[in-house]
Amino acid sequence: MRTLPLLLCFFLAPFSLIQAQEDLLSLLGETEKTDYAAYAFKSPRVINSHSLEMLHSGALDFRILHRFGRLDQGFYDVFGLDNASIRLSFDYGITSNLTVGFGRTNQKKEIDAFVKYRILRQSTGAKVMPVTLTWVGGLTRNGLKDPYPGEAFSGSDRLAYYHQVIIGRKFSDKFTLQMTPTIVHRNLSSGSLDPNTIYALEMGMRYKITQRVAVLLDYVHSFNRFPNLVIRNPLSVGVDIETGGHIFQLHFSNSTGMNERAFITEANGSWLKGEIQFGFNLSRVFQIVQPKI
């Protein structure tokens, strides 16, 4: 009769040990790990706008943005290929949640810089966070010798600033959507009817078609720009192609400007009239400093 209790103890002992181990891990908070959403976008930019994606710590992103002239210029200018606007930029990931960058555009010889900080990151598991929340703040400086012909101006009149809060979610392996409330302030505007401070809302979308190809949409709605024409708001559509360490993007856009001050506050073309431009963005990321494990 004593054999049965001994056998029961023998078979139940492993389960007791397992339960005790699980209780200990539970106390240590190690029963479930946190899984963070990754590659919501393949680039820190959608097309024009910042995306919710961040650079890895120690990574340097060298970016070339190239946009040709308008297609409606016709055959004489080879549908805009004879003209081009270019922006070159360097962005660096100080940490996985903090990125800084600067760039220069040949339009208005403008220099821009920004700071980007991720406040919340979408995750599941032990820590659940339904969205990613990122703040971006930046400035631009007009570098023309005489930016306002015939008008008196000071050095601060060349400056403009912007602030954004990116709220985004990767809904599935294929689909990502973000909304970005934005404020752009210019120290000097073109006139009394043109407000110095513009309020806008950006919408960025990505849909993955294959493992290396995705389509993107980048639209910004300005609420108080004059004249407030919806068809003149910046709208860009493009295709991302991943080739190893490069992200190559082909796109069409109705905006010539390639920084926040330019494409949100300046006059853009009309898609309905064919006042759009073909362009490409090329991104090459270099791992300058290996992150600590």
C-alpha cells in the first residue's frame, strides 16, 4: 500500500517543480516577453514627411532626394526632366529612440535640421502599447543672398520652425497608418493674408506588396493656409524598393519643396491639371557605431 503514494510522489514531483519555477519566473516578471513592432516603414521618412520609424543606435542615414520639374512642361523640357530640385541629408541615431539630422536643398539654398524622439513604441506581450508616439521638432533657414528683394529683413526673418507629434500603428505585416498633427511657424510670411503659423495634419500610409516592395501615400492637409485649396495640399504617392542596404523610392508629387516649411506652406501644383513631378529618394544606412549588447 505504501508503493502507490511513493509512485504518485515520483510522477507529481516534476510538475510541482515546474509550477514552482513558473511562480518564481512570474515574480521576476519573466513569464512573457515584450514584442515591439518593427519595420512599420522601411525608412524614417514616408515620402516627404517624417515616418514613425527610427534609426538604430549608431546608424547614419545618407539620403538623396531628387525631384524633377512638372510633367505639364511638355516635350520641350522632356516632361520636367530638364529641371531638378535636390536635397541631401545626414541623419544619425544617437539612441534607438533619439535621432538628429540636417540637410540642404538647392531651392532657396535652404538648410534644415531636426530632432526626433520616440516617446512610446507599439508593443504586445508583457507590455501592451497599441500605438507608436513620436515627437519631431525642426527648423529651416533661407540661404539666398537676397531672399526678399526690395524688403528690409533681419537674420531671424530667414528662419522657420515646425513641431509634430506622429501617432501611428502597424495594423498588420502589410499595412501601416500614421496621423501627424503639425505646426509650422515662419518668422516672416509673404503678406497679411498669409499667416505666419500654419496648422496641418499629415497622413502617411504604407502597404507591403512583396517582401521588398511597398506602396506609400503621403498627404498633408493645411487648415488655415491662404488660399486654402484642398487640391493644392501636398500629395505624394510612391513605391519603396529595398535592395540590401539601400531603400530606393520612386514617387510622384505635386510639391517641389522637400522640407516641412516648403511643402506645407508654399504653393503646390494641382494633380487635376497634371502639375505633378516625378522623383526618387535614395537612402543608404551605415552602421557607424555598433550598439552595446
